[in-house]
Amino acid sequence: TQGRGAAAASEPADRPAGDLVLEADAAFARQDYARARTLYERAVAGGAASVHTLSRLALLQSWDGDLSEAIDNDRRALALAPADLDLSLDLARVLTWKNDLGEAIHIYEDLRARHPEEPRVLLGLGQALGWKGRYVEADDLYRDMEQRRIDPIAAHLGRAHVAAWKGDYDAAAHFYGDVLRADPGNFDGRLGLAELHHWQGLDRTARAQADNLVLDHPESREAQKLRQEIHESLRPHAGLDASRQSDNDSNRVDTAGAAYTFMAEPQTSIRIGYATYDAEFRCKTAGLCETLAGVPPVDRVVETRAQLLSAGVTSRLIAPLNFHARLGAAREETFRGGSRLLAVGGGFIRWQVGPRLAVAGTGSREALFDTAPLIDRGIHVDSADLSLEFRFRPAWILAGSAGYGSYSDGNARKSAGVSAEWRLPVANPSVTARLDLRYRSFNADKNDGYFDPLRYDSELLTVAVADSYRRGRIYWRVEGTYGRQDFNTAGGSSSGAGNNDRVQAAYASFGVGFGTRASLEAFYSRSDYALQVATGFTSTRSGFAFRMRF
């Protein structure tokens, strides 16, 4: 904008508007789009607000991402030529880009009534319906185009896009493959397949595909944008996190962490992280204070801290397999001034068995940093878990898990759970609902600072709503959980909390992106769900996370 303004300032201000339009047309023809936009703007301001100048200016503004300005000028041009099909299509296209999908669909539907076999109208309507999350209608529209032989290759591409948007990547890859077998050089098919591989995390393939697209089509802004997006996603990035967790038993833990992640190759990342945990709580009885701190006074605040240094690798070696492994060292300080060093680590492997079934196995050794007593005692747990996910419909996932954990104090736990998740087939905002049923049992009720009932079960419903604006630069998420939990200890079934106890939990986050490389997110949660923290107490957690991509 500054360059256009400087160029304009150096030219005479009283040039005839017609001359400006002719020069703008010439600049547009030689692809000097910044110069062309400046001249069209001056021509329109000088009175040359014709259909040609307004529509050409709107096109350039849309390419620069100034969608509101483009829409205004498209409307001005359309007011001069209400029956112009191209102008109506341009307006609907930019409205779709701006996510004003309701008005875009209305325009396309009106055009469809007047031009029932115009491919551009039908394809634009299909795209707007897909972006609106009306996947069935979009796919039916494209299928009808195929049957009526109205631009069938583009219609097949539309079906590929719809499948990709709703997460059916295998079907999308099949459709893209059909198109490229029929037309190996098809630009949209190549672009869509590269984008699909990027969404799947297959950036080794996606990067090469995007690079080749730009070589073959250097004029394509879409290819350049995808290549830039992929290359930026592979840049190193760092994060800073800070949070405070507290519960209704006077435990408090302040956490601060930093992490740096870089790509060893396009599908393998390495993360190095460091975090500190400053924990405190208030002794409520003389016996407790004496046991934990060696000092008898009641109502004494006891403090300790821990540090964790870790390094991990995450890789998608081949398309069906995701692998992660991490190793680290935790340093824990005791109430009496001593310290210990503990090796921690873990990992998982996830296997996507066809389009609907996924199997994952995890194992870890984790130190419990949820309270000062847990850090003082050095309680840690070695665990192994197995989970299955089955997507029996595009919007539904059924999952089951089972696991075993061994604690450093000789205790052990057994866990099992099933869940059903449903996603509303609408893109903005996204709405998901999840029903969780969990069971857990321990060998003994040791009262060692963590929640270890002999038997525990819960049934919870969680609903989450999330959305983003300005191409993801402003985003938010809210979650609410409601249900019941029940458990019994060595003394029998609890007569208070835990006996058919109601569960309520809430989470909210809000983030802002600064350009395309930095973001700041704030979050808050409150939960009386006993498995939310190691202690089982009602807890709150708040903090922020800063992310920076280099």
C-alpha cells in the first residue's frame, strides 16, 4: 500500500480518468497487478466508475485479501448491470471467500433458477454448500452434474473436495486419483491432492507436489499460497506457556515452560522442552505437617518445586503409521531440602487400519507434579494403554480403551472406557458432543496424595463449540461437561462426595494471531471431575500460551 501511495504521489493528480483506465488495463495485461490496482483506484475516484473499472478493481482487491472492499465494488458494478452473469458470479465468489455463505448460496440459487445448466453457477453453489457444512447437498449437486454430463471432471473434483472437508480422506484421494487418471495434468486435481496430503501430515509428498505445481503454473496464486503454507508449516517454532492450577484443598502449582520444535525432515519433528513447577499447600493438622515437613505447627504453608527437561520425536514414517517417543529427566526437591533425579519418558504408535478403524498403543513413565506432597514423595506411575477408534459414519466415532498403571509406592490401577463422539456437519462454528463412560480400580487405598479409590465409575457428556475469524487469526473454544461419578474407598462407599456425585466442568479459551507466525492464547477451566487431576479434588486452571514460528 505504501508503494502504491508513493507511486501515485509522484504522478500528476489531474490526469484524465480515461487515460488512467487505459494504463491500468496495460499494467493488468503485463501482470503488474499492484500498479494496475493503484491506477484503477485513481480512475474510479476520478469518476470512471464503469462496470469494467469497478469489476476489475474488485478482482484485484479480492486477490489482495481486501474482501470487504471487493464486495462493495462488485455491488456497485452489479447495480450498473443487474443482469450480468459474470458480475453476479464474481460477487458470490468473493462472498464465499469472506465466509458470508448464506448470501453467497442465495445468489447462486437465484442464478441456478435462471441458468440451470451453467457449470460455473453449479460449481460455485457446490463449493458454498460444502463450506457451509451442507455436505450431502453439495455431493448430491456434484453427482447430478456427473449424471447430466455437465463438466463431469470438475464435478468429480467437487466431490473430492467435499470428501476432504468432512474428513473422509480415503474417499477424497480416490476421487482425485480418478480425475488425474482421466487428465494427468489437471491443475485443480493436482492442487487438491497436494492440499489433501498436507492436511494428512504427509508433507514429504505435499511439498514436492506444491513445488512442482508452482514450476508448472508460476502465475497461479493458489499454487503459490499452498506452497507458502506448506513451507511455513515446516519452519521451526517455539512456544512459551504459563499456568496456575489450584484446588479446594489448598494445593497450588504454578507452571512455566518453553519448547522449541524443528523438522528433521518433512514428516519428522523433534521437540525440546523445559518446564518448572512451583508447588505449595497449607497444612491443616499437626500430624500432617509433622509427617510432610517435619515441623509441627498447624496452618503452615509448605513449598517445593520440580523441573522437567525432555526431548521427543514425532514421525509419520508411512501414511498409516504415526509414531512418537520422548525421553526426559525430572528433578524433584523434598520438603527437607534434598532432591532426586527421575528418568521419565513415553511414546505411542497409531495405526490407521483402513478409512474407519485406528489402533493406538501408548506407554509412559510420568512423574506426578499436581501437588507439593506428590513432588516431595516422588510419586510416579508407569502405564500402558491400548485404544481403538471406529468411524462408523462420517460424523460419528466410537472408541474404546483399556490400560494398566503401576505406581512407585507399590499401588496399581486398572482402567477401561468407551466413548461416542458426534460432530455437527457444519464448518462454522464447529460443534462436537462426546459421551464418556469410564471405570477405574486400584489395588489399595493408600492415601499417598493421589486419588486411588478401590472402585470408580463415571458417565459424562461434553459439548464443545469452537470458531475462528479473519482466516484463523481470532479463534475461541468453549466446552461444558455434565454427568455423574461414583467411587468407594477402603472405608466403604462415600456418604458425601463420590456417592452418585454430580460432575460439572467448564473450559474456555481465546486466541489472537499476530500475522501468520505468532499467536497468543488465554485459557481457563474449572472442574470437579475427579480424574481431571491426580488429587481428585475440584480444581481450576488458568494461564496463557504464546507460539512463534520462525
